[in-house]
Amino acid sequence: MPTLQCARPVWGAILLALSWVLAAAPSAAQQKPGASASQVEDLLHDACPHCELIGGGSPPPLQPVSAAADASRPFLVKIHADWCLVCVSLEPTWRELQRRLGGDARLVVLDVTDGEALARSRKEALRLGLLPFLRSHQTRTGTIAVLDGASRRVLREFRGERRTGPYEAAVAEAALLPDLKQ
């Protein structure tokens, strides 16, 4: 059985304790129908964006985003659903924003189309430090928001805006914020 380790002391202690429980009583994880020890390990792994499964196993380690290195690069986050007509109308705009702003901002699509897509988006949002944003915005499909790269605070929010200019201006303004704070 792989052991869970984490670079963060609190998460590391929690994951170490849970690893011991799983190692001491692997059948306890299997008492619930359909839940295996590896599924429980996967859930533990998913809970911590900084952990790695050591000694093999699945899923592959998550790569945490370096907040210090990327603090000056804001996020441009799209809340998307395949059934949302506003989202569909924003596809050409989003492709153009990817082309124009790819190096200036971290572009992220959080898909809320269905339960599976939402679960994947939650995992990605957790990894990027955007989970509070996703929780507060998951029902606002067709929204594209500019978030501060360091604090993840929403700076500007647009719904259904198809022109790229307002997004570019908001990203440029957000990129200046770290310099103004010094």
C-alpha cells in the first residue's frame, strides 16, 4: 500500500494518521459497499493539493501552483456548461482570449455541465486555490471573472461579454496590482 505524504505539516499529520488507520484496518474501508481501500486513498489524495502518493499507486501526484512565482499573473476563470447558451456564445471569445492573454493570465475553465464535470472542476479548483470561487459561482454559467493571482479575490466579473477588450483591460489592471501593493 502506498503511503501518503504532504509538504504541509497539518495536512501531513492528518494524512499520516489516516494512512495508519488504513494500514491497520484495511477492511474498515471496505465495509461500505463499493468502497475499496484504494478509493479511500484516492479521496485522501484529492483532499490535499500538496500531497503525493509515495511508492506507486494512482492518481498521479498533483502539481501545486507556486503562488510566489505566479502572484503577478491573474486568473481569468470561465464558468462553463455545455447546456448554457451564453457559454456556447462565448466560445469564440474564449479562444481569442486564450490566444491574446495566454502569457499574461492563467486561463481556467471550470465546467459545471453535470456531476462528473463538476467533480473534475472541484479537483482543479482545489489544486489552484479557486475552490471558494467555484463554490460561490458554480450556478453562474456564462461568467468570466478576473481574479487576483495572489489572493484569488474577484477583481472583475463579466457575464456574456463577447468583446475581448474589457477582459484585456481587466487583466492588465490586475497584473499591475502586485506592483501597487509594494
